[in-house]
Amino acid sequence: MSYRQSPWSLTDLFPALDSPEFEAGFKSLEAQVAEFEKLRPELKSDLDVERFMEVVQLAEQNTKLAYRLYGYVSLAFAADTQDQAIQTQMARIQQFLAELENRSLFFSLWWKGLDETAARRYMDIAGDYRYYLEALRHFKPHTLSEPEEKVVNLKNVTGVGALNTLYDAMTNRYEFKLKVDGKVKKMTRGADPELRAKAYQELYRVYAADAPILGHIYQTLVRDWRNENLGLRHFANPVAARNLGNDIPDEAVQTLLEVCRRNAPLFQRYFRIKARILKLPRLRRYDLYAPVAKSEKAYAFDRAAEMVLDAYQAFHPDFAKLARRVFDEDHMDSEVRPGKQSGAFCAGIVPELTPWVKLNFQGKADDVATMAHELGHAIHGMLAEGHTAFTYQACLPLAETASTFGEMVLVDRLLAEEKDEAVRRDLLFRQVDDAYATIMRQAYFALFEQQAHQMVAENASVDEIAAAYLENLKEQFGDAVELSDEFRWEWVSIPHIFAVPFYVYAYAFGQLLVFSLYQQYQRQGEAFKPRYIKILAAGGAQAPAKILSEAGIDIRSQAFWQGGFDVLAALIERLEKLA
Ligand SMILES: [Zn+2]
């Protein structure tokens, strides 16, 4: 069976944007929500348990139809961002869904407000909905009254919302001018060391010029986070508010960050190897992501698909079978076309439909790895398809498990089969570069965020925060990397720490988890597979710590996280030998 690149088919959702079925979808959803609103007077603490389950199922049906409509329009948009009809529908669906959400809000507020005994009566019979209902109630001690919540929402639009829009508007119009020998050059992290240095210097020259304003925006966002989450909602510390959303215990996050910190020397070792390959006495921060590639091996699409499916087949035939569903049902759009959104994703819309995968496949080794990655997401979704619409999507810290694991399965197979040493070296370098960017870099961002939130509470200035950031980098790189002063402004260029405080540790969590799982796989072979499948098949139907503990993993233990670093250490040792 050979596969060709073609646009995906969305007919499993709707026949066309201008079809009667699509319009009927809007009408049905409107009618369903109107029916749902009529349930409001029934919501009392003595509501019959069976009636309660009917209410939850109605809420799920509304959610599913909303996902189908939104999924259809957003997938169409990803395939053609320039089409005006799609753009119009995109704005329409966003507005429509926001209104419907407000009209249904009464249910979750009632549910969170119930006392423990009443809630338990419903949860005991809730089956697969149980964790969804339980997780909503985690926020009970941190939820304000309905009018207060409304004021917070309203003020957020013109408060933190507006500040983040302002940050985006400012930083998106920055122009970076790179001139070499009087000629304007493209900004790049590419092969020329002088250009690399100049590109970073120009980047932070522009950010530093606005640092007083960007830093002030950051301080204000941090104060708002503290006022709301510590002052009004009584969270114990700034990270706790994020941890509860991820449903990860505070101690687990602290342990993860401590173990990362202890392993900083491991990546320093890697940077020394990289310096040797690039023939530099010491790696400069400018050279961190410099390509070492000697090989420019290209892969045809059908060959790439075959390699990825073979790798999954060798791991477990069910994985290959599920991945094939994406191809066979025409749910993959892999071509590069004008107007198509760049990058790659996998979108699971509702549990009963095969997820859709978007790639921009151009035949590079990276593109093959990305194919394995996105198909891993799809496999994860399909393994969990038995759950409800509320419980099948894995929560953030587990969301990258099957994707990253799938990439490792592929790379291992390629390493075993590849005869060309240069290609093998490139594969390994790429893997460790990625691991650095997702683990250590993000962990140190999270450590910086904790420090910065504390400093702002103690009225630190923007310059003082920047000095603390530079110290954070010095600890991370030790003497392995030469750090120039302009990197003190890097933090004002990271949108995540502005828009979603403490989001970044989830990246380190996910990647280290996969390394640890992979180590178990290497040690246990076949015996590991059923436990791994169980983790994936759980989807988002249980707390992440519970899903993992049933597979024998304790995310509060240092040893578990260290296991992830041990896998990395082995990779780095291989590189030391190849270099
Ligand atoms: Zn992913």
C-alpha cells in the first residue's frame, strides 16, 4: 500500500461549508442549549440521580455538537487561512460558542456549589463522567460567588486580556534589521557563526529598547495573578493555581524542578561535545541550536509513511493499525500549499471519529519525525475512544506521551538501520537538541517564574528581575556556554510566561515522563507494553498521578524523574563516542 500526499477530507464532520447540514448544525445546537437552560429550576440538591445523569449526558451532547462545528471550521481554516468564507465562519462560530457557554455556565456553578454528601451521591453512579465531575469540584474552595466571578471575567477583558493583547501587538511589529557588509540579511540560526551572533544581538537590542514597558507589563500581570489567586482565591502559592488546573500535586512539580536543576551539568556536557563538533573552543549561547548536519538526506512521502508505520508495527501491531486509519480515512493533510497554515498538529474532535493530522511534509528527516509524532497523538486519541467527550482527551502533562514516545520508537529504529555515520549523528544531535529545548530550558523558565513572582511581590524593579534572569542562565549553563550580557532580556521575549504563568513546566514533565517510560520499555520489553497501553487508553478519565501510579510510576519520587535523565545520559554518551 503506498500513500500519496493529498488534502484531507472533512466529510465525516460536514459535507461543505455552504451545505444545509452545516447550517442545521448551528440550529440544532441553539435548540439543544435552549432545552438545557430549561433544566435550571430542576437543579436542587435532592435531584434524582438518574435525572442528574440525563442532565450530564445532555451537556455532553451539546459539547459534542459544538466540537464538531468548531472542529470543522478550524480544520478548514488550517487548510486554507486565506479563504474569506472560512474566516467569516470562524468569527461566527467563536462568538456563537462564547454565548452558548455563558448560557450553560449555571450547571457547573451549581455542581461546584453542592455540599460533599450530595455530590458524592451523584459521583458514585457517574461512571466514566466521574473524574470530569470530580475535577470541576477541585476548584470549589477557590471559586467565588456568581456575581464576583462575573466581575472577574468582565475586568479580565480590559485588564490582563488587554495587557496581553498589547504585549502581542507591540512585539509582533518589531523589526529586526540585520546588515552584513552593507547587505540586508535574513534573521537566522543557520550555519554562519557571525550571522548567528548578529541575529541574537539584534533580537535583544530591539527587546531591550522596550524592556521598561515590557517589564512593566510583566510586573502588572504577575501582580494580578497574585491578587486574584492568592488574595481572592486563597491558593497557597502562585504555582499552586496552575498545578490544580493540571491536577498535578505541588510536591511532584517541586521534585521535578529540583531533579532538573541537579541535572544541569548533563546538558553542559552535551554543549561541550557540540562545541567540539562545531570546532569552537567554547559554545556561545548564540550557537546553542546551530545545525551540525552534514547529511541532507531526503525522504519521499510514501517512503516516510512506510518507515513510520513499520516502526509502529514493530512496537505493537495495534499501533500501526490505528495509525493506518488516519491515512485510510483521508484524515491527513500533508501537502505544502499557499495559504495553508504552517506547522503540524493532530486534532481529535469527538471520541468516535478518527483524529485529523496536519503536516507540511517536505521530505526532511525532521518531517518524518513529525509524522511519527502527530500520528502518536492520533493513536493516543483512538486508544482512548471508549471514553466520554469530557474524559477522552489526556490532560496537559500527559498529552505529549504517545507522540514523543512514537518519535523515539522511530529514531531508535532509524539508528539501528542507518549505515551512514553522519546521518546517525544528526539524528542523535536532533534528539538531544529537542530534549534540551523541552526539558532544561523550560524547567529553568519555571524556576525563573517562581523567583520573579516572589521578587515582584517584594517590589523588585525591571532591572533587578533581568539581573536575576541572567543569574538563572549562568546556573543553567555553568562554564560550558559563553553567555553575553544581552541575554538578560530573553525573558521579556517569552510570550508563555506573560500569557499563561507556569505553563512551561508541563513540557519538561511530559518529555521526562516519556524518557522514563522509554527506559522501562528498554528494560522490560514486552512486559512494559500492556502497562503503557493502559496509560494511553485512560485518556483523561482519571487524575494523571493516578493513571501513572496504576502503571507503577510515582511522580513524587526523585528516582522516577532521574530515570528520564539517565536515558538522556546514555544518548549523550553515544554522541561522545561518535563525535
Ligand atoms: Zn505534540
